[in-house]
Amino acid sequence: MPEQPQLDTVATAQRTPDNPQPYSELGVADDEYERIRRILGRRPTAAELAIYSVMWSEHCSYKSSKVHLRQFGEKAPHSDALLVGMGENAGVVDVGEGRAVTFKIESHNHPSYVEPHQGAATGVGGIVRDILTMGARPVAVMDALRFGPLDAPDTRRVLPGVVSGISFYGNCLGLPNIGGELGFGAGYAANPLVNALCVGVMRHEDIQLAQAPGPGNKVVLFGATTGPDGIGGASVLASATFDDESHAKRPSVQVGDPFLEKLLIECSLELYRDGLVVGIQDLGAAGVSCATTELAAGGTGGMRIELDRVPLRDSTLTPEEILMSESQERMMAVVEPERLEEFTATCRRWNIQAAVIGEVTDVTPEEAERGGRLVMTWNGETVVDLPPRTASDEGPVYERPYARPPEQDALQADTPDRLARPEDDEELREQVLRVLAAPGVCDPGWVTGQYDSYVRGDTVLSAPHDGGMIRVGEDGDRGIALATDGNGRYTRLDPYAGTQAAFAEAYRNVAATGARPLAVTNCLNFGSPEDPGVMWQFAESTRGLADACRTMGTPVTGGNVSFYNQTGDSAINPSPVIGVLGVIDDVHARLTTAFPPRGDGARVLLLGTSGEELGGSVWAEVVHGHLGGLPPRVDLDAEAALARLLSAAADDRLLATAHDVSDGGLAVALAESAMRGGVGCSVRVEEPFADLFGESGARAVVVVLPEEEESFARLCREHGVPATEIGTIGGSALTVNYPDGGFSIDLDTLRRTHEGTLPAVLDAE
């Protein structure tokens, strides 16, 4: 038999201070390694080095982003609705009637490129456990996806795998997928973005926190056994730039079991209901390392763990491998000794394995001053003795240099004004169809059709409407609405304004359902933080979002930063994805994007002010392959007024349809509403090119109920929102008239064009 490696204990580390350690291979920089030695007063053991390497990784510590993320707290608007803010696993918002909602979005980008199905599946599983950890029942998921060009060979490998992973995990859990986004672009060819959102519902009194109070309380690991899959998974894969060796990292991708997670959800909720848990943490990125250090740091600061009591499915795992493993479907709880038997009995009833692996300890004032004390043993030998706060809360914080890229001015100066415009009616019509068929605009049904959107029976709205909506209680009609939005073209042109535009669109999409926007989560996807140009993009983006949230009164409740989304020197366009949550008192008042099928003669109104804003537009990209100029101007006051108007109109039952105007402009909004309702419309515009393709913000298309036209006009005046009648509902075509001509496209042609793009490529594959 091969000789077993000698156990690296604390005593061994003290005797052998100069033993070389592979810290750089674990992503630890030279100065970080020296800092670890100063904290410990010696070299770290192999197990301690494993803890610091994953906890100080970019993915877990936010070491390059913290200085900018602080704005979300410093500029946070006051909100009576915010019950739990940033710092916990997910934010919690009061939605009335004693109920609270928790929601969060996170990335699983790099694992989803290496192993698309499992990477995406475990991304869903991880965000669901974050919501579960807060004490809530997960009730719905969403996803925001970005891929390379649709016809690229790698996209045809990655996209189907990602979609199958999301649908497999979510469908097996019985969670409806109620919306999200699907985008394409050359920069995402080797760096897909897989951002998963989950929302959960609870009573106020059900909130759980990641803490380990009470010396003598037991630390229980329950759920799946620990194996070698995912060792250093998200923490390693998400903290380094991709290269040609990326596919060799497949063993670092976690493997998910949604059926076990379903049992874990029901078991955990029963444990919460019966008051058997005093602290809880899921095991996601960094596994046992993260759960123990964060629980200890959030409680007394002391904890003792026996690693040899961790249930394994591979008996050869070393202590450091156990600490770095990111095996899925695991939770860690702090349980009072007198309730331990009840806890384990509940786990047995749900066929969930549970093992006591340690206990909470008290700390001396001196130990508390140093950051607490976390001790771990292996067969009686001490392999970890460190202050947990130094790993969880006091990691390195970098003020990375940042500078506006020298090419930014030239990019903004290259406006779309120079691009050739359609010369006649037929060319204008043809370009409308080209924009409608664009991969980022076309019908996403090939993807969303694989998701179960109505399981659980509480779904009110789902894709392809502007936002998803679910009922939040069985004893009433209150609901919540969610939308995610991001536009990498806009943020490439101006990260500050582009991020505000993404926020504004998500805010507008929630309002277009009739809900009142309340709070924000975000997933900030960028290239390498070691590139000053990327860090400038990130700094401007976070500043833009913080300023917008302060203006609109919507606090950021939490989120995720994903750096190193690049291959070699080629980074993705900066891609902040913004999620907005809103509440509606009665889901029966919800608005849809579909024209009313029996609404012949009903008036179509365009709300807001239009301009010739084509920088970063779909038209410029699709027709000319152009990116340049400035993104549409963001008017937050106008966005707030429009949102208040739409919510009030929904409450008063004045509208039959509401659809925001965004990607592709008015042409796309009208075509989508016509196709979804199965009825055409006839509209008149004054400047056909700019009016159809311009992407000015703070706009929506609405259809007013005939008997409510006067009431709605009065409401528009009260809220200061311009409303222009542009046409009527009826017929079986989209007809556009203007001073010098016009064109018409029948609904069948619209549908074939809009619905045919994805199947033509992906079904053939």
C-alpha cells in the first residue's frame, strides 16, 4: 500500500517553520501568505492554508470589490420594508400582512462553462440554499443568461447544457421558473454568464441568521455526505482568468442532487418550525471552511470541530480536502444540547443524514480581541487553530488601481449617426424583422419551454412577460413581482449610465406588472480586477447603481460579484445584472404585455418621451455590427413617475395592457404585444426610423380600457407622465403609418420571424 502522507498538525507547523507550502497554486499571493503567518505567529498547517485560500479567494472575500460595494450601505435609502440587509446570506423585505420575502441573485459562470449541465444545476441549488438558510420556503427561481454568438460551436455546446441543468434542478425541486433574460454577444463566447435568482417567503418571526451563539451548543452537519467533487470549486474557478486549460478543471465542478435538496428543504423548514435551530449556514462555496468560520465569527467567536466526524463518501479525503470540498446539498446548524435528539429525529424522518461534528466554545477576552478561536482536530490531533474572523471578515482588502481606458473617448465619439438608415418603406419593414429575429430579442421559448413555470400553483405571470409574479400566501391575494435586467452594450459605452439603465429597466418591468418596486439585488459580472480599465468599469458601475438606488428609495439587499470573466486579455463587456422586487396588493390587478384579443378599437398609448437614442441599440448592432456613442439618457425622476402611474392604474383597473419599451425600441414592443395577444394594431409615428428603433428609457406601451380613457388621462396628468395616442387595437397585422408612407407585417410573419431563430440553430444541433 502507498505510504500515507504525514498529518500536518499545528505542532508540526511550529516545529517546521520553513517547510515549503504550495500556497501560490491555491491562489494565495506572496503578501497574503506572509499575512497569514503573522496572524498565526507561525506557518499555517495544510488545513489552515486550505481555509484561508478559499475564504480569501475573490469569490468568497470580495477583496477587490469591497471598497466599492460599501457605497450600497453608505448611500442606502431609508426603507421601512427592509428587515435584513447586506451581510447575511440574502436580504429580507417586508411585503405586508406579516409576511417577508427574501431574494438574491448569484453567479455560476465559470463552472457552467467547464461543465454546463452540472455548473448551472448547482448554481440553482446553491442559491436555493441561500434562501432556505434565511428561514424561508423557496418559492420561485429566475435566471439571467449570456452566451457567445448563437451560431458559434461553443455556444451550441454550452447553451443546451446550461438550460438542461437549470431545468433539471428547478423542475425536480418543484420550483417554478418565472422569468429572466437571454442574451448573446461575442465577448461571452468562452465566458457564459449564468446568474441564478431565488425568492422565498416566510413570516417575520421565521428569519434565521448565520450565527453560533451559546457555548456548549452543538454543531451539526446535515444533508449529503462529503466527497472529492467540487474541491475548491466555485472559490477556485471563479477567482482566476480562463485559459486553454479550463476544460481540465472539470473535477472542480460540483455535482448536484435535486431530490436530496428537496428533502433537505422540507427537513430544514420543519426544524425551523419547531425551534430546533439557533444558527444555520449552508455549505456552498468554500464548504466546511466557510460554514464554520462564518458561524463562529457571527456568534461567540469560538468553535471546536472534529473533522474525522464529518460523514464522507470517500474515506481517503484529507482534512484539507474535507475543508475545501464543495459537495452540494449540505447545511450546518447550531443546536442546543437538550434539543439535539429532536433535531436528529426530524432528520431521520426525512432520511437526512446528520452528524454532530463539534460545539460552540467560549473565548477569552484576549482571543476575542484576536478574532475568536476556531480549533479543528483530526483523530485527536489539532490541525487548525486560528481566529475565525480573520478568515471570514478580515481578509485582504485591495484598492485596485483604476483608470478610464484610453479607447473610451473614441468609442463614445463613434456615434451611430454615421450609419446608413433605411431608405424606403420596404427596407424599414425588413429591418424591423431583422431586429425582431435577433438572438437577444427573439422569442426565448426554446429555453423557457424547458422550465416548469406553474408548479406549486401560485404563478401569476412568467416569461415572456415583463416580470414574473407569484402569489405569496394561500390566505390572500397579495403577490410579489420580480425582474432582472442588464445591458452589456450600454455599460461598455458608459458603465455609470449603463448600470443605471439596467436598474431602471428592471424597475420599469416590475412596475409594468402593476407592482410597486421595493428592493434590489445584483450580480456584477466583470473581467479581471487586475486590469485598471476593468476596475474603472466596476467602480463606475457600482457608483451608478448606488446613486440610482438612493434616488429611487430602493435599497440593495445583497448580491454577488463575479470577476475574471475573460479569456486571456479579452474581457466580457461589463455586465451588471440587476434584480428588482416589488409587491402588489391584489394579483388580480396584474398587468400583462399582451394586447387584449377582444379589444378591437381600444386605444394604444405611448407613455413617456421619445428621442433619437441609438447608441448601443439593437438596431445598430444587428443591422450594422456597430457599438459606439452613448447609451440612452437615464431620467430617474421620469422612471419613478411612470412606475407610480402604472401601479396606480393597475390598482384602479384602468389598463388592459402594459409593456415597457426597451431593447429594439417601440417596434419590438408593439410586435411582442400583438403576438402575445393574437391581435394586431395600427399605429402612426412621425419619425419612423427614430420612433421605431430608438431606445429611450422611461417609456411603456399601454392599452386603455375604452370606458376608462378619461380616468387614465387624469391619472397621467396627476403623475406628470406624457401620454401620446399612437393607434388602436384590431386586425391581424402590425401596421405602421407615417407622413411619407407605411408598411404592414401580418402576425404569422411576425411569429415565424420571432420564434424561428433559436430552433433553427439549436434544434439542428
